[in-house]
Amino acid sequence: MMFIQHAFLNLKRNKRNDFFIGLLFFSLLLGFFCLLQVYAAVEHSLVETKKQTDTIVNVEPDFQKQKHVTNLNEADLQALNELPNVEESTLIGYTAVEISGITLEDGASVATFSSGTISTSGTPKVSVTALDNASLKRYFQSAKKITLQGELPLEEGTCLVTEQFAKSNKLKLGDELSLGNGNKKLKIVGISSSDNEPQELLGAIFVNLPTNEFLADSTENSLNTVTVRLKNPQAVGDFKKELRKQSAFDQYQVYTDQGYFQIFETFISQQELLLNGAIAAGILSLFFMGLFYSQLFKRRGPDIFALRLMGLRPSQLVISNILEITLIALLSFVVAYISASFISESLVTNWLNSLRQTSTTQIPLITMKHAGLTAAEIRQLLQSNDSAKFLLPYFASFLLVIVGLTSRMIFVFGHYSFQLRRKT
């Protein structure tokens, strides 16, 4: 009890010195906790992202068994969506059509790929991408970086073209594209423009599934793939069995492990850097704490000398000062831990926004959920995360350095300390 009273008396006498010591502890702990909390949040987000990418499978034509595969239609996609293990799905069709009246750049016989022309022997063949109506709305209406003039091609016989393709061929809304021998036409009802070219959905012309069926006689080298998000990764086996019962998918094969998580490789590298940074920050904080703490504590020399003259033994001085500094360290620990979570919240929010943007760009037609994290949730994550195992050893090392330095400096304040130690 006497030691506790002396510790509180020390706090009253050394307010200024204690403030700077507390500020030192707080600053060093804040940086370490901030990195550790961000790492815990990033690890949690990537684990949740991997759980989602593990549920994504592709249904593609089995060209090893069938040379010519029947294309899927809207009814087939609806039947797939009704399967019990399917959360959502999207169908993408790629094909090439001959279009009359396309003006090639500079009158040349070969146009650039960016204009949408993929073959120019004779009549140009232009790439066409077919999407279901829901995917058209998500990609062209929901995407913030895509500007749409006109409307989506939700009616049979209509299409949407890219701005670059329209400019290259002097096309505008309401124009019609004559396919093949001119028996079929596509009316342009929309023109899309974007700062960045779409990475996942290649093509100069976009149509919906009924129009894709309408174009069946005029297309060549068509390919349909379905991307499916299941309710859980364990449902893949059941999904394959259910799909075999659908006659429309007899010529299709389910492919898993498509490497969707590799899209987030940059974020995985950032996670590793954060862990290494947190470990390095912890080690450096102990070093700088010992260095600067020694300088601050030396200013207590006159106070300790005065207390010894008043009759306090060296052991009493050591214990009371250790209790005082430990109390400051505990208070700094709690304040730094809570304060770091608010700084971490801002950093994690920016990181999650970048993760969402990557998901939207690379997997635009599949819903990827990246929930935001509050400061309280980040603190809770760190406590339940494996990285929490760093906290106890770190704080124990922190206190050990404090105790060692405090004991040593009290016993070396002047030549009298050695004489006093021999007497006791």
C-alpha cells in the first residue's frame, strides 16, 4: 500500500516529466497498433473475399467432346438460376458477324482491333458480346465510369455500340447495321463511352440474349459461357449433379478453380507488407522507447536524490517509480489502442474502396461484397485475430524494458547509490 501511495505522490510531483513520458509511449504505441489493426482488417477482408471467389465457377462448352456446341438462351439461364445451390449467374456470349458498309480506317483493308473489327477479309467481321438483361443494366447503368447515350438494347434487333466504334464508322443513334447479305439489321439504340476500355467485356457491339438468338444464322465462331456464384464452396459437387439434369447443358462442362482470387494479388502483397511493417514497427518502437525514455527519466535525478535524503530506501524508490511508469504505460496503451482504431478506420476504408474497384473492374457481372469496418469492429477483429498474439509479448517486452531502465537509472544517480546499495 505504501508503494502505491508513493507512486501517486510521484505522479503529482512529476506531472511535466510524466506527461512527456506518456506522450512518448503513446506515439510509439499508436504507430504499432495502427499497423497491426490495419493488417487484421486487411486479412479479414481478404479471407472474406476468398470465400466469395471460391464460390464462383464457370460453365463453358466442352469442345473436347463436341465440335459444335448449341448456344444457350434466356430460358436456359433462367432454369440455371432456379437451381437450389445457385446464388446468381450471368451469361456472356462472344461471336463475330459480317457487317456491310463498315468504313475501314484510312481506307485500309485492315482496321485496328480497338475499333471492334476482328477480321477484314472481304466483308469485315465485328465482335459482338451478348449479355442477359440484368448484366446489361449492371454493367452499363450501374458502373460509375461508363456513360450511356440513349438506352440499353433490351429489345430484339437492337444493339449498343462503343463510342470508339461509332466514331470510327461514323455511326449515331438510330442508325442500322446491315448483317451479312442484308437480311437482318441491328438498330443502334445506345452508345457507351468510358475513360478506361472494358477489360472483361470485349467487343464493339453489345446485344441481349433474344437478339443473340435472332443473329444465330448470321454469326460465326460463337461461344457462350456462364459464370455462376454458388451459395457456398461445398455446393460445387451438388451443382454439377443438378446441371447434368438440364438437357440444355449436356454439351457444357463446369470448371472450378478459375483463379479469380489471383486478381487480388496486389492486395495480398500489401497484406504481407503490413505484417512485416507491424513487426518492424514493434521492434523499432522498443528501441526508440529505451533511447528516449532514458533521457526523460534522467531529469528526475534531483527528485530521487531528495527522496533518498528523506529516508526512502533504493528498493522503495525503484518499486514506486516502476509502479508510476507502469501506470503511465497502461494508460498510454489503452488510449493509443483506441485512437489507432479511428486512424485505422480511415485507412481501411480507402483500402476497401480500392478492393471494391478492383472487383467491379475485373469481375463486373458478379456481386462481390466488401463490407465496411468501423473503429469498434477493427478493434474487435484484432482481438479475435491471430495477430493478437503479438500484443501480449510486445507489451511484456515494453514493460520489461521500462523496469530494467528504471531500476538501473535509480541505482546509478550519483556515487551515493552504490554506497546505499551495499548498506542494504
